[in-house]
Amino acid sequence: MNDSEGATPQLELRGITKAYPGCLANDHIDLKIMPGEIHALLGENGAGKSTLVKIIYGVLEADEGEIFWAGNSVTIPNPHSARKIGIGMVFQHFSLFEAMTVTENIALGMSGRQDMKALERDIIEISNSYGLPLEPNRQVYTLSVGEKQRIEIVRCLLQNPKLLIMDEPTSVLTPQEADKMFETLRRLSHEGVSILYISHKLDEIKALCHKATILRGGKYISECDPTKETAKSLAEMMIGTDLHAPEHHEKPDSGPVRLKVSNLSINADAEFGVDLNAINFEVRSGEIFGIAGVAGNGQIELLSALSGETTCSDAEAITLDGEHIGRLGPNPRRDLGLAFVPEDRLGHGSVPEMMLTENAFLSGYSRMALLNSGFINNGSTAEYAKEIVGKFDVRTPGIYHTASSLSGGNLQKFIVGREVLQKPDVIIIAHPTWGVDAGAAAFIHQTLIDLAEAGAAIVVISQDLDELFAISNRIAVIAEGRLSVARNLNEISVEEIGVLMGGTHETAEKAEALNAI
């Protein structure tokens, strides 16, 4: 990192301002990033981070202010211009065409006509070098969220950027994958590449970044050295108040089994999907059951089977409160008390161009009684949407704005709130705090704990081991479509979880032997 006195910043922003109707997203923000510097941009959901980086990347135009690149004043009218001067960006929400292959998607994001065979070789080389394995000929719709993110990162690295903007790059990576990425980013930093890094994982900010700029409510708050701060102090600078960790109250005796999965085996529909092989687990009333795993090991298929989007030939493979539901679709399962938060919030969890009221109605119309003689009760639907926005602190100009207008973290809060407020008997939730700030993550975790303590059974599928250890009562690992034996938190370590995530399968006999030691 070049931090010598008088050195020219690679990127400098002066007085950047951007306003929307009813919202001042960026209020005269200044920022400097030196060559080779890894600079964190921190703030709550809705603090203005996404707007600021979109201005840097040419997606949005600032109302006021100047941008300097290597000391020269520049205008960046579009992403093509940004890439041309050496700015690359990995977005939190992916810009991929589902029906195309990995190679085709990467080619679309690069300037000029591409030699596709040469590009395939380059993809394999760079993805292997950076520990982000990709199969160039796989179609994107067959990939997990984590694998889709790898495409965006590899596409960016192929263009040799001088400034790399990364928005929540490790949110769907395992600790091992994240460590490999940190090695890559440090190597790029030593080579003089500047990195603007957005993440709500404050421990990784401390471990990786040289400086951090804090935004709150669209305003610049301060710049600090994150290595000299604690994760708690960084979070409190972001939210402007004290941070309280979620609390488990004293766990009552285990309640009755609410969700039971028995010998669930499903052949994947997609060519590169993962077959589910004899999945067995049960979740009791009052319990949070965590499932860890590396992306692409059957999570998509398991989520689809549990939600009813994929049905089973055997009705008894999935049981909800004693009723066999394996052959039922999503709506009948919801009527019986199941709620579901998918891993892809924009497109699967919500319809991007529909208003928040409409997205609230989509999954809540039955349980929240939003229909009146077959017609939508607009008043009740609006009140439901307002309740979600209010209780889950969703930053939005109003409930009649579209889902796509929300930042990633705010949309996550909306979707989680929509499902939790239905007071389900069983909820299946993937990556519950993906892309949300520390304060909101603590609130969501506490909400799930409270929901379980009220009698619900909760299944959390996540790659964030800190999250799983913070809220789960028991944990299992999915690898290659098989689920390990579930273990209580005091019976397993993070290291053991990591071994299982790598594909070392655990039988019931092995688990009993380990427990006996």
C-alpha cells in the first residue's frame, strides 16, 4: 500500500451528493483510496454505500461533487467507461443471464469480441489460481448463489482492474473460501491494486482492511484504522448507538417434533444439480436446527424439497406436525403452517418490479387473511406491508415502491419480516442475514430465537458458521447431497464442521463413537 506523504490517491471523491424523492442518499461525501490500499466502506443498510459505489462505477450520476482518478478530474458516465479506466465491480446482486453458460456470461461483461475457447482457458486458470472453482460450460440457472458470485468475481479479475469494488464478497462463502479470497486480495494489494471493500462482517474488515470510512444516514461520519478497533466499536460507529448481542433464554425441555424428514432422496432435475441421498433429520418445537455446507452441495435441492417447489414420490418423506406433506406443493404447505425464505431474495424471494405491498401479499395472502371473497383486500395488505417495514426497520421511501428499489440488506429484512410476521409453525430460512448490517443481523437473530421460544421449529441453512453457532441448538452439514448426523453445539467444533463441509461423511456409528469420547 502506498501511504507515503503527498502520494496521489488512486481514487478521490469530493462532495459527492445524490438525492432521490424523499431521500438524500449521499450528502457531500469525501473519500480517498490510495494505490494498493484495501479500504472498507461501512454503514447500516440504507446508509448510502450502494449509491456511492454505483456512482463510482458509472451506474448512477451524482447530483453534485467531483471524482478524481490518479489525480485527474474525470466523469464516469457508464460502467463501460469505468472498466476502461480500470475500475471493476462485483455487485451484491448478480447481473447474470440464467439460461447462458458461465463463459457466455463472462464474455458479455467484457469489452470487444471474445475468443470463447481462449476465454474458457482463462476462466479455468484464474478461477483455480484464486480458489474460486468454476465449470465454464455450466448454465447459470444450475448454480448456487455462492457459485454465481464466483462468476462475477472472476469476470472482474479477468479485466485486470486498478480499483476493485467488492460488495459483500464473502456473504455466501465458507470460512475456508473466504480465507482463500483474502489471500487473493492481499496479493492484488501488494501488486498495487486498490480495493474498496463493503462488508457487514466486521471481523474480516479488521483482518483485511487498512482503513475504513463510516457512513450513517447518507453522511460521512469518520475514517478510522479498523485494526485498532473492535468489531463492537465499529458496529456502534455504524449504528450510532450501543449494540446488543442476541440472547438465548433458558431452553425448555424439547417440545414435540414439528418437522421430520425421513430418507429423502431426490434426483436433481438440472444437468449439474446435486442429487439428495437419504436425508434424515427432525426439528422440534422451540428448536433452531442449523445446516452448514459449501455452496453447491445440495442446498438448492434441499430448499426446493422442503418448500414444496420440488415434490417427493413418497408423501411420508416429509412430515409437518404429523401430516405427510411430501407430495404437496408450496401453497398447501403454507396453509399447514410452513414459511420459507429462499437464498435468492431478488427474483425468487421477491418479484423485483412489484411493489412492496404486492410482494407482501404473494406469500401472506392466506395466513394473513388478505383476500375478501377472492379479491385482494388492499387496505389489509397495505397495513401488513407497513407492519413489516416498521418492525424490521426497512429503509424505503414507502410501501408502494418496488422491491428492486431497496438495497440488498433492506430487501432481506423485508422478506424475513414478511415470513416471520405470519407466525409460522415451521420456517425454512436460507442465509437469514445475508448482506444486512450488524444491528439488523442481531435483530433478525433475536427474532428467530424468540419465534422458536414461542414454539416454532426453525431450519436455518447458511454458510456463515458464526451465525449458525450464534443461534442454533443443533447443527448438521450437507456435503455432496448427504447430511451428516446432527450434533449439539457443545459436541462439535468449528474445525470439525469444516472437515465435514469438505465432504468427509459422518455415519451415526461414528457420531456415537465421537460422543462417547
